[in-house]
Amino acid sequence: MSAKKAARPRRYKKPKVCPFCAGELEVTDYKDAKMLKRFMSETGKILPRRRTGVCAKHQRRLAMTIKRARIMAIVPFTEKLVRK
């Protein structure tokens, strides 16, 4: 007979609130590289909504803003991945 695994206590995640809807940030400026880097990975990819907690409306606007900043050479398209 197989033994039952011990049940782990469930960890409930606190729902993330969109920082743009909450009024903390604004997406309008493509020149703010520091703010845009917050929503990009170390390699330069745009982070998904589930990771950042941004709503769908602002994720679309944020992606467009990051792409605009890439074209204007404010933010790099990719960054070198340093492997150890």
C-alpha cells in the first residue's frame, strides 16, 4: 500500500495591485529608463503581468512604451547574460 504524502499548508498569495491604477506610477513617459527597467528582466525582456502585478490595460501601454524606448536607444533591446 502506498503511504499518503503529508499535506503542506497552503500559502495564500496576497492579490497584487496595479501600481498604475493605484496612482503610484504613470506610464506616459518613455524617457524614464529607471521606471521602465523595473518592468524588464535582467536580459532586457518585458516581464509578464503575473510577475509584476500590472493590469492588462497598463501592461499593453507599458509594453508599447518600452518598445518605443528601445527604438529611441534609451533602453537596450538585450543585455549580455553573464554565466558563472
